[in-house]
Amino acid sequence: MSIACNLLPSSFSRAGDRKLLTRSITILALTSIALWALSGVPCLGASKSYADCVLSAIAELEEGRTRESLELLKQALEINTNDSLAHVALGLTLLMGGQVADAAAEFAVARSLDCNCAEAIYGQGLIALSKGRTADALSLFCDAEAKDGTLGARGAIRYAKFLVGADSEIDSTDADDEALLALNAMNLARRGQWQDALSIWQRLQPKAVRSGFGERIGCSMTFIPSKCIAVTGWPLKAGFRSALVDRSKLPSVSGKVVLRADLSKARSVSIVSFFVDDKLVGVTNRQPFEYAWDTSYFANGVHTVKITGADSTGLEVSRKTAQVLVNNTGVNRQPDRIARDAVIWGKLRNILRLKPSAAAINYNLAQYAIRNGDNETAVAALERVMAADPDYPGAADLLSKLYQKGDLTNLYGVAGAGKLIALTFDDGPKPETISLLDALKQIGVKATFFVVGKQAEAYPQILKRIDAEGHEIQNHTYGHRALEYLSGREIEQELFKCAAVVRSITGKGMNMLRPPGARYDRLVGEVVRRYGMRLVFWTTNCVALEGTARERMTNYVVSSAKPGAIVLMHNVDRVTLGALPAIVDALRQRGYSFVTLSELINRGKNGA
């Protein structure tokens, strides 16, 4: 068989092309060989190999960054469309991004390329679970396990059975399989072995921790029949277009194929280069300008053939490409094959495999804590549930009941507190907070810090010092987002991610919220009050004086001071830091003392 391409004149010219083709001519002249075969030469100028692209995509996927993973996998598929690995990774990326139909198509392609690809079959099982087709999921997971017993599909098989009430097993053969451990815990509880079940959930809890105590990346088990898996990753926009072509419309080739350049319309061509998938496989400067391509050295599947023509100076003057379907019976070779690379497939499997969701783990821990009369532990666990999934059935109502509720009116100052003032600092902790803590310690003042959860995660030791030195810590949301523009679910996550982070570092809860930028609306108020929290604002706002002069800041705070005042400062403005000793000294001379916000409220209730 032969493939002929008409090489038409073109007007483009690139210095890089001229240099490359000139080098090829020189090599031909020195070696006196009319045909230079380079089957194994990598694509010149390629920034990443196929394996690099897939590995980088998986690294992005491990953090839930589906958009970045998608772009890297598109690059991988431009290099090699015939390896199941990239298609499985792409299927998982699309599933995590919410594009279920496209994900199903990619898993199907992976199976068509490799009928024994257990990961692709497992992925199809995940899609079936996401659609509530438990019986189909069970069949697919069993098929995946039969294809490859090392995949670790037993947990998924048992979970599918559990969802239809057909699993009562206690399996202790794999002490590291999280899915099996969680199923064991559920079945132990059914048998009344509460303490054994509790110990398993306690063991699983730290495994499910990620930033902000959000839900686990990938697909996780909720143990809720109506929504049996939670799928977590950045949402992808609809309209993904696969890089695949309709294989049925491509010419099928096998064995040795003659690639031939038809120069009838490009007579200035003196040298012809042949490429397969952007890899240079042959060069000739002699008639009839053809190359015998042995397709058996390439994987069965789609390949792109490119033939370029250059004039006597080495300038590329024409180019033609075509796609073909290689189909060699009994052959499926791949140069640089990574189809079963243990490291890459292992990383992908870790994301693909089902694990118990963070929400499910912590909800079960909360139930056991309530059973044992330990409401404080129950609240801590439920905060983590709400951080992961505010819609987890029963969690919001249970947490609302457990939170202690006091005065829930918005707080701007405290009447009846006498000559007491609360200094409050927003937006920390930061490295500069250390200087602020040093200053507060030197002047003997206890303050209240409204902290941002992300900052607390970044600087836990500073948060610990704030707590250890007797200052109060309250909620300023997890990501410092404007709450009035968020949904109720998003508001809850902002509150409870911060609450869970702070409690994990200090062991203490929070019952007050200062909304970033004071941006709030009716919905924010409803959410905050539902959980017994109080919105806190200020009597004196120093923001307009920040970045000006110490004297102006000092005069402003001292002149606006009144009994029960709440002073808003930021963590940490240079002017604020410099003015703080003078502010405290002047107000003390006027008979004022400084307390935390909670103490100010208590003194107001009881009378100063």
C-alpha cells in the first residue's frame, strides 16, 4: 500500500525550518545516503513528553485542579492518542469537573484501546454510581477486579453491595484499604460493636484531612443511598471537545506502507521529509521522493503522517498532513511505551479509588460522641462535616441544636460595661503579627483577633501564640470572601472551614463572626444566627487612618473612645503598630481598661 501526498507551494518561511533542513542536507551530502531513517528520534522542540504531560496532569488532579489537568491531557493526546492511560486520566478529570457524559466517553475509548484496562472499567463503575445505577456499578467493579486483582476494587464492590443492603462482611485482610475499613465500621455498628466501630472512624479521620477541611479530592463514599458518592474537583465548563477523530472514516493501514510525495504542483522541492506523529522518520533528496514506513513499530490506533518539502536552500516551501488508522493483527507495540508504568498508573489509581468521604467519617464520629455524652467532640466533628459538605443529611440541624445560643443581635458596642474597651484586629495571622503580639505583651493588653482560616493554616504557630498569650480568637471566614454575594451553602463553608481550622490548632471554638468588609445581607444574618453566632462590627473604625501618621491614629482613637467601645484595627498596619502604645497609655490615663470582646460582653451583662 502507498500513501501519496500532493505537496503544494506555500508562502511561509521560518528561520528554524531553514536551519533544520539545511542540516539534513549536509548530513546527506556527508554520508552519501539518499534516505535517512530516524524511527526513534523524538519530536524536535517538544517541551514535554507524553509521560511528562500525563504525570503533570495527575499531579494537578491530586489537588483537584481539573482545568489545569485538562489542558495537560490535551497536550498528551496530541502526542499519543493510542494509549489508554491518558484517556483514563481524562475521564477522571472530566468526572471530577462535573462533565459526566464526556467522562463516560473517555473511559469507553480507553477500553476500546485496551480491553483489559481495569481502571477504565472502574471509572465506568464510578459513573454508574454517580447516576444511582448501583447494580451496573457492582457489575463493572467486579469486572475490573477480575481484570486486575491489584487495582483494589474490593472496597468498591462491597460498597455497591452495602448500598442495596447486601453487605454485612467484616474484612480484616487489608488493614490499609480505607473503603474496606469504613464498611467494616458500618457493619460493626449494625452488630452493636460501637467501640470497635468508633476506633476505625477515629483512625480514618486524619486520612481525610485536607486544606480547609474540604471534601476529599476525587470520588468518595457518602453512605447515603440518594447520593452515594461525592465527586470533588474544580467545575469544568460544558462543551469539552475530545481530540479524537471518527476512526471509522480514516484509511486503515498495516505492515509496510510507502509514503510518497507528489511533486507535480511543487517542482521547486529538492528534499522531502517524512514525519509520523511529529517524529522525523525519513528524509530523501532523490526521486521518487518516497519512504517505506513499517507500521508494525507503531501502536495500533490513529497516527498523523506529515510530509514536508524544501527547496535547494533548505527553505520549507510545502507541507501536507493526513491521519491514518494503524491496524496490525496481533501487534500493539509502542515506542517509549508507558502503558503499564507502575508509578504513573499508581498515582492515577490513588485518585480513582473510592474512599470514605470526610463528611461521612466526621458525621459518624459526631454520632458516637453524642452517644457518649460528649457534645464538645460532636460539635468539633460536625464543624468538619459542614466544612466538607454543608448538605450532608442531618449535619446542619444537629449542629444547630448543639451550639449554645445567647444574644444574637448585631454587636457594635456594649452598653453598661463601664470604662472598658475591646481592641480587635482583623485579617491575621501573618508574619507581622509577631510584632503586634510583642507590642501587646509589652503594654499588657489582651485583644481579640478575627482570623482568616487560610492564614491560620499558613501560620499555625502564630495562632497558637495568640491563644497561649490570652488573646481571644474569633471568626473572619476562611477565604475572606464577600459573604453577601454567596449562597447559603457557600456561607456555611466559609464559616465552618475557618471554625474547623482554628479548632484543630487551638482546640477551641468560636461564637462570633466579623464579615469581611462588613459585607452582609439578610441571608448572612440567618445563617450566622442559625448556629448561635453573633455578627460583630465596631464602635471605632481605624481603617481610614491606617497608612497615615501615628499622631493622627492616636488622636482619633483617643477622642472617639467611650465605655464599652469596640475598636477595629488591622493585622498589622505599620501606623497602628506604632500608635498602639500611645493609644493605650492615653486611654489608661483617662481611666479605661482593655479586655477581650467576650469579657466586654460579660461585663456588660453583669455590670462593670
